[in-house]
Amino acid sequence: MDKDKFLQTGLLEQYVLGLTDEEENETVEAYADAYPEIKQEIQTMRSALDEYAQQYAVMPPKELKKRVMKSLDGEAKQDGSLRSGGRSSFSRVFSGVAIVLLGILGVLAASFYKGKTAAQEQYHALEAEFQRFKEDCASEKARLQQTQHIYAFMNAPKTLVVPLGGTAMEPEARAIAYYNAESQKAYINTSNLPAPPKGKTYQLWADVEGEMISMGVIEQQPEPQPVQYVDHAESLNITLEPEGGSEEPTVELLLANGLIG
């Protein structure tokens, strides 16, 4: 049996509470010798049990004491007095005391086990919460690094800022593109575009010597988004297209455009 399976048997708790037989004692002690962490766990459990007993020790009510003594006295009278009844009488009295002590010990054991289980559950909950916090921090760090990268690109000396103004279809539409021939990258900020109608999407096009080349479908969102770079573009144009985009621009649905350079 490996260490983890041994810990799941419950022998360790029974050993600390003195409920194991000689063979089980030998088993626990062998594992304690082989694994220092098990020996440490035994010491920790004993300390916790002592502390718990001291903290929550409550004297039994007088009525309980009277009932126990009365019961023991009845046992003694049935078999003769304690002095004259011999070994049988003493054995019965001792058994009665042992039962009472075992009951008290059982209550302590159950309380200790319940407390330990609650502590383990709380530990696992805190561990899971900490893991989620680490993941959130990593995600936020990655997002921040990406934002810093974008704004560094937007402020690079070779990056051209291309304003796109509205057309007769949507005079108030506005967008800003960032175009860098040196790094062969482009971004667009669509925060000032109206939300597209249901079933429609925006698509960006580059005009290269009269040919409209798709730079990809774009979303209406607050953050700048990357688009496909097209070399030698003369202007940028946003059209309204069916969801998924089109192979050719719908010119009559031109929403905004702007010249490069």
C-alpha cells in the first residue's frame, strides 16, 4: 500500500486516538518511520487533539455522574460487594467505566475528525480561489502587454494615422486606421461606428490602383483591432456586408473611407 492509500484508510486517526490494536500500531509506526511527513502528521494531530480537549473540556453534569455511579453500584450489588465479590465484580465495574470513557473518547474523535475535514475543505476552497486569482492576473497581464504593444505601434514614427469619414449613407460614421509600411502591420479603431444592423457586418477594403482588396471583417468595439496589411494601398474603405464578409465590396453600402498619406 502506498502512502496516499494508507492515509485514506483512517488508521492514522485511530492510532492517535488509541483505538488500534497491536498489529495496526506496528503498521502505522512502520509508515511513520518510512515517511517523515506521516510522523509529523501524527505529532500535529496529537497536539491538535490535546489543544482541542483543553479548549473545549467541559465537566460532565452532576446528574450524569450520579447516573453512572448508580449504574456501577447496581452492577456491584448484583455480583456482591466490590470487596467480597471477587474478580467478576471488579471486571464488570471496570467494563462499565471503560464504556463511559470510550463514549467520551468517541465524541472527541468525531469532533476532531469533523474539524479536520472542515479545515481541509476550507483549504481546498482557498487554494482553488488563489489559482483563479493567479489565472486572472496572468490574463490581465497579457491583456495589458497587448495594449501596450498596440499603443507603441500607433505612436511609432513610421505609423500613418488614417482618418476615415462618413459618407452620404452614414455622415456621422468615423473610424481611425493606423498603417505602417515598415512593419507591414495595420490596426483600426471602430469605436465611433454605429452598431451594424442584424445580419450585417463591417468589412475593410484597401484600394490599390482601382482594385478593392479585402483587409478582413471588422467588429464595432472600443479597442483597436488588427487588420490584414495590404501594400501600396491608396485609400481605406468600410462597407456594410452580410455576416461572414464578401469577396467583392458592396459599393452602394460604403459607410466610411479615407486616403492614405
